[in-house]
Amino acid sequence: MTAALQMTGVAADLGGRPVLRDVDLRLDAGEFTALLGPNGAGKTTLMRAALGLVPLRGGTVSTGSAGYVPQRHEFTWDFPASVQDAVLSGLVRRIGLFRRPKVAHWQSVWAALDQVKLGDLRKRPVGELSGGQRQRVLVARALVLEPSVLLLDEPFTGLDMPAQETLTDLFTEIARERAVLMATHDLTAAAYTCDRLILLNRTVIAAGPPADLKDPEIWMRTFDVGPGSHLLKALDLVGA
Amino acid sequence: MSPWQFLADLTNPDLAFLPKALTIAVLSAIMCGVVGCYVVLRGMAFIGDAVAHAVFPGLAIAFLFSGSLVLGGTIAGIVTALLVTVFAQNRRLKEDSVIGIFFVAAFALGIVIISRAPGYAGSLQQFLFGSITGIPDRDLYVVGGTTIAVLLTVFLLHKEFVAVTLDREMARALGLRVFWLDLMLYVLVTLAVVMAVQTIGNILVLALLVTPAATARLLTDRLPAMMALAPAIGAGCALIGLYLSWSWDLPVGGTIVLTLTGAFLLAHLLAPRHGLVARLAT
Ligand SMILES: Nc1ncnc2c1ncn2[C@@H]1O[C@H](COP(=O)(O)OP(=O)(O)O)[C@@H](O)[C@H]1O
Ligand SMILES: [Mg+2]
């Protein structure tokens, strides 16, 4: 089976400084993977490199197609667009230059909205949505291209617990047929809900199912903390 | 003066400049209204301001050498649009201050150039505040052709402009050529501004770009409706403003802008869902 996303020896620089070095990873359909690491570890850069938005210093990226829900919210929420217009904007390249959307395009928009359970709100202006609903619009916009891998960059920022749990269920469901990679700072929830974890700090420090990542040392290296850190206790890696 | 008298004056062959001025004011208001929707939604009013300032040296040079004002302004404006696009891509630069410095300098250059022309105070006033006389017939064709080109471009690139305005990062991720779309949009803004500068004047043209679109935004949550309302409001106010200015002998640019401002305030009070009256009533 071909991987949904494969990175081999990827290196990337930003502003002349090295950010990623020797990144190897492989994601397959059916896997919900968490990307963990401290601020500045290169999580966002890794996703942007997978999308071809960051020039590679070295290595290769191969992916069928990638859907992206960015961390930096540049979305203009006060734009006079409905939910379905916003999702349709994900198809702008597929529709093609100088062309108008056809029935088939709208059908895939509606299918994506049904999948994120916003089918009833498709005509609502985007400015009148809650934070959790907005995040689901962005997920639908990524899904509308039927990507083999869905990249979610810190999708829970600023959301309350119920919204986070609804989204987590949604991501788990999406991961049944696609690969999902989610950057997050909620380590315990990630260890609980995800099939695999990738610990990143400039490079992949460790990767595998949560049960295989019980060595406190790899967590200390990734997050640059000492053996007395709360982080290790919260993850149940050392005795309290 | 009654509207009938105005209509009679419009058809009076001795006052041939009047229908010409009206046509140009209405066509440039339509262009500015449509393009202004993107200006307002992207929060880039400063682009309109920059372009309005920067076309001035082009107009001044054309005036000095008796060349085509429209052509001079367009060339200067497109050079500006190119510079703005290049500057605006680099997010580390504080774009508004760079542009502020640069374009006030361009404006100053225009003043210095035009001071070399005979009767300079009068022509300066015309440039700054607009005038309805002295428009050559040729300009009618230029403005008409430009209107068609601008509207056609907006129509053809609509969904790309929407995607870039909604979310630049995502537009880039989808593989849209954000730089070229930005440049295209700034060129459209430039053309709309340059066509309007003669009648409305350099200082007031920003209102034609921003006010109708902002008014339309108050009245609707749907982009197609906004892009139909804004040019209608702009054109209506241009017509009413010119009528008022003609009847009471008021400066045309100022009267059109004040009419637009009146429409904006009215919409602010009466808008169906978000207006003051609607909010007080609920
Ligand atoms: N535009 C930029 N120019 C230079 N360095 C950058 C730029 N953006 C991010 N960086 C640096 O790259 C590193 C990785 O950033 P990022 O991928 O955003 O990390 P994360 O998403 O894990 O918090 C950080 O150290 C940050 O300082
Ligand atoms: Mg990040």
C-alpha cells in the first residue's frame, strides 16, 4: 500500500536558520496520529513542508493529496460568505480558472458539510458561527478535496472541552478512511485518543503507538524538561 | 433647480461638458463600487489612498506636456500598484508606514512638477478637488473601455479573488498564485481610481472607493448582493451629487462625497439586521 504521506530525510530552513533536520515519517490511511512537541519544535513547518509551502533543504515528500487546517487563522470571518461558500473556496483550483462551480462541485461541498455535521447550517453567514463550528467549516473545506491525509495544526486552540471532544470524535471518524495528523499540546488526550504519536523537536525523536512510548527519557528530550517535570507525572511515566 | 431643468441642461448642446462629466462620474463610480468591495473586505483602504496620491505626479507630467491625463495617471498608478504588491508580500515590513512615506513623497513630487506649469494654482485646485469642465471626448471612450475591462476581469477572476480574500494561507496551500492575484486587484483599484480622479479629485476619490462598498456591506451578508449594491449606490450618489452641485453651484467632488456619506449614515441607521434602528427595536 502506498503511504498517505511519506517524508524521507526532510530538512527545511526558515529565515536562514535550520528548523527541521532528517525528518522521516510515514502516515497511512486508517491512522490518527498526534504530532507532539514544544512551541517552536517545527510542527507547523513540518505540515507546511508536506504541503509544499516551505522549500525543502533536502529530502523528499510524497503524498497523494493533503488537506490542511492551518493554525494561523487568516480566515476573514466577517467576510459576507455563507458556510457553503467558504467550503466551496477549497475547490477553487479544481473548478478551474474562468469557470463557475457545477452541480457536482456543490454536491461534494454538501457531502463534506454533512460529514462535519454542519449540513443544517450551510446557508448561515460564517460570521454567525461558534468557535467549534468555525473549526468544522475549516475541516470541511479541507475534506472537500478528498485528501489522502488531513493535516490539523493545533485545532483545539481557544475551544472549550465539549467542542474539543466533538472535534476529536469527528477526527477519529475521518481517520477511518484517511490518514490524520494533528499537532496538539494536549498530551494526555493525544495519548488517549490517537493511534500513534510522533514526538518532534527539530527532528523526529520517537514515534509509535502510545503504549510503546513509555520511556521518560524521550519525553524529556522532546520537551527539554527535567526528571521532576509535571509533564511526566501527568503522562503517568514516573511515580507521583 | 428642478430635476427637469437639470435634464434640459444635460441635453443642451451649449453645455456639452455636463453629460460628459455625468457619464464619467457614473462609470467611475460603478468601477469604484465593484472594486471597492474587495478593498473594504480586505481592509486595504490604504492601497486606494496610496494609488490616489501616487497618480498625481503622472497627472502633473501629462498636464505639463499637454499629454493625456488618463494615460499619465494610469502609468503612474500601475507602477504604484506593482510597488505596493512587492512591498505587501514581505510581511516583515511595516507596509503602511513604508507606503505612507513613499506615496506622500510621490504627491510632493507632483506638486513640485505642476508648479512649473503656467497658472499653476488653478490647475492644482482642479486636480485636488475635481472639475467637470475640460474633459476631452477621447476620455469618454477610454473610461467606457476601462469600465468594461475592469468589470469583465472582476467577473472572470471572482472566485480566485474571493479565495485569496477569505484566507491567504489556504489560497497559497491550494496553489493559487497569490502574488499575481494581488497585483491584478491593485491594478483594478488603480484603474478605477485614475478614471475617477478627474471629476472627483485626488483627495476625495478614496470615498468613492470605500463608502459605497461599506454602505452595501451594512445592507447585506451576501457578496453577490454587496457587489451589485455598491456600484448602484455609487452611481446613484454620483448622479444626485452632480445634480446638487449643478443646481447650487457647489464643488462637484465634495458634493458627491457628501451625498455618499449621507447614504452611508442612512444605511447605518436603517440596515435591516445590523442597523441602529433594527438593534434598538429588538
Ligand atoms: N518566518 C520565519 N522566519 C524565521 N524563522 C521562523 C519563521 N517562522 C517560524 N520560525 C522559527 O521556526 C521554528 C519552528 O516554528 P514552527 O514550525 O512554527 O513551530 P511550532 O509550530 O512547533 O510551534 C521556530 O523556532 C520559529 O522561531
Ligand atoms: Mg505551530
